[in-house]
Amino acid sequence: MTDQNFDQLSHKFNRNIYGTIKGKIRAAVLMNDLRQYTPITTQRLRILDAGGGFGFISQQLAAQGHEVVLCDVSKTLLDQAQHAIDHHPSPLPIQLLHCAIQDLPKALGQFDLILCHAVLEWLEDGFDTLTHLKSFLRQNGRLSLMFYNQEAQRFHALVCGNFSYIRNGLKAKKTVRLTPSHSYLLKEIQQWFQHWQLNVLHTSGVRVINDYLKAGAREQFDDNQLIEMELKYADHPAYIELGRYIHIIGQYK
């Protein structure tokens, strides 16, 4: 089995990720954390968006004046990124690089901030791939990693009564192409950060509420109200590990 390439699923991928309330929550939590725990609002940074797809976050950061390198293994997603860059009202300082994270050339140099969002769960060898990625982080630089959370994967199955899925080791009988291949525990990722000499600055749960809403609950509020609550409780100690994804920011010392 190889790492996932979304060339054949690009339009469905984009629609399912950022064209829904799930995507709005993801973007809101990520950007809120980046504003608070990285210097994106006070300094002009050199940023690597590793596996960044069509560059939703990259475009926002480039629009703020940051220099961004966006790499992805999917040529189709990068073509979509180029189309968005070409049609943006102002020039965006984004360099597109068609390659896997494992093939990033050393000539790229060092970065102040590396983003790796919803990529780890599609990699066959996550630890080694991210170890290579971390080598591009300069001293005092920050790594922003968002990963598919195994604890929430299990809890969601429990509250849905899907006990056979639990007994089967969280492996579905029928594979869904946009369901991540791998999930990770927070404590495992924290151990990786320690190995890489990254001090954890902040941890948030992404979608700590949305995925557990009871039937009919969405009729009581709009998207903005839900996002407000997601942001309020994303880093609540009791709820972080309920997030369908977890976002962790570390600083290289």
C-alpha cells in the first residue's frame, strides 16, 4: 500500500473538506491557533505547507504577506491551487512544488513555520516522513500538525453503537475512499514531538462538538454559532481528545 494521492478524487475532496461546516470549523480552529501560537501576525515568515492540496490555508497566509512553499503529490490539486492564485485579486507569494513530502529537496532550505494538516493519516510511514519534514524547520521555528484522532474515532463509534467496528480494531468492512487510512493517539504524537525536540505550545481538538450533535440539533443555531462554540471549547482539557482531529503546535528549540 502506498501514500494516498487525491488526483482522482480532487473535486469530491475539496467539496467534502472545505465546502461544508466541517471544513469551516477546521479552518477556524487552525487559523485561530496559528494567530495565537505562531508569529504570523507580527512577522513575515517563510512557510512550508506540506501536503497542502489546493492551498486553502496557504492562500490565506500568502495574502497576509508571508512567503509560502506549497507542496503536494497531487498534480490535480496543485493545478487548482494555481488557478486560485492566478485569479486572486492581489499577487500571492506562493511557490508550488509537485512532490511527495519524502522527496522534498534539501535545497529548499529552512522555514519559520511548517504546516502539515490532515496528511499524516494518509502516510504509510508517518514517523519517518515527518522526521524528514522536521529537518526543514529552523531553530525556534514552529510545526503545526493536525492529525486524525484515534480516541475520537473510537468514541464516535461507541456513541453510534457501532460495537462491531470497535471489536474489529477500528477497521471497517467496507473501505470509504475519503476515510483516513490511519489514526493516532495524542500521547503517541507527543512522544514524537519530544523525540524531535519540539516543545508543545498548544493543543486543540478540531470538531469537538459537531460530530456528536443529536438529530435535529442543527436546526437550533447557524454555522457561526456552532463555530463560536467549537472555538470556545477546542482547547478545553476535557474535550481536546474528543476532536475528530487534533491540532498540535510545537517549537523547535
